[in-house]
Amino acid sequence: MSPAVAGAAAAGAQLGGEPASADVRLVADWAFRSGDHGNRAVVVVDKKEAKVFVFDRQGRLQSAAPALLGSARGDHTVPGVGDKPLAQVLPAERTTPAGRFVAEPGVNAQGEDVVWVDYGAAVSMHRVRANVRSERRLERLASPTPRDNRISFGCINLPVSFYEKVLRPTVASVGAVIYVLPETQPVARFFGASDTPPTAGHARVRQGQRAGDDAALERRP
């Protein structure tokens, strides 16, 4: 274990004065103490609070920001939803899946750079798109409550500055493991967050960079 990783394991996650739920503190601290992050940065997505945290490899919080998430409550992806035309994605299928994912820098079918969370389900982290005025996505991000942050088809929408200055450069430089916290079951049990890494049953990890022109890549905005 390198000195940097050993130091992170000893210190755990360092949130400083940033407000965070007990679940965020639990998973972030465990990711570093157990070494599950594999000497990569750590991104924690708190769906209940609609908030994203980015830590460097040593466990230091770089920044946190609000996020827009899938409009449907749930922690699993409906099989085949990533291959559906957008108009055929039912309201109940618009979930942001929970799990442990290896971040994948890539592009969508429109040529926009994104960070893939689950490529097969067409779920990514990207800049908020305020294309449909009635959805009020910018206003939802700016509101003081997470209650109106459930609007997307499953992707994680982020403030432009946070995406471009924090998330994207972090993933590009050192890689990242993304932990999307569940909202329908206990977090510790879901990840196996104790002294050992999560089992394969708790994690859907997609490794390697993938990009292309598959129509599914532009869905789930």
C-alpha cells in the first residue's frame, strides 16, 4: 500500500465543515478506511438529500453540490431501459440506480462529454440541461430543499461549474469510484460497509472507457 493510500485509510473521509448525512459519512469513511476506492477519487451521491460529494484520493473533500436525479423512487434499473427510445421510458422506470460504479469518461451521441455511471443503463453524470423551460431544472438545483430535485430520466444532473471544475477533471486525472446511496434499504447492508470491500452482489462495476454513437447514450437526461 502506498503512503498516500495508507494515510487515507488511517484518516478516513475528511468532510471538513460540509454538512452531510450519516449515510454519506459512513460510506465515504468506509471507502477510504477499507481501501475499496483503490487509490482513486471517491464520489458519493446522496439520493435522499439530492447532493453529490467529490473526495480526492487522500479522502479530502474537494467540493459538494446539489444534483437532479431520477424522478422515480427506486434503487434498481429496469432491465432494458437503456435501450428504449426516450418516449417509451415509463415514469416508474426513471430511476437513478444505487450501487458502486467505476467512473467512465466518455461522450454521448450528441458529442457532449459526460461521466458514465452505468453505461448499459444509459445513466451518466453531466451538466444540467435547461432545454425544457417547464421543467425548471436550474431553479430546482438552486432551491433549498431536495424535495423538488427528482426530475430526470435517471441521469445525475450537476451545476455546470461543479461538473467542469470539480467532477470532470478529477475523474480525468485520477479516476473515481462512484457510490450511489440507496433510498429503499439500509446503506451499510447494501454496500457491506464494514471492514471489508462490498461483495459482487452489492456492486455493479463497469470498467474501461466506452463511448460511441449508440442511440441509448443520449437517453435518460
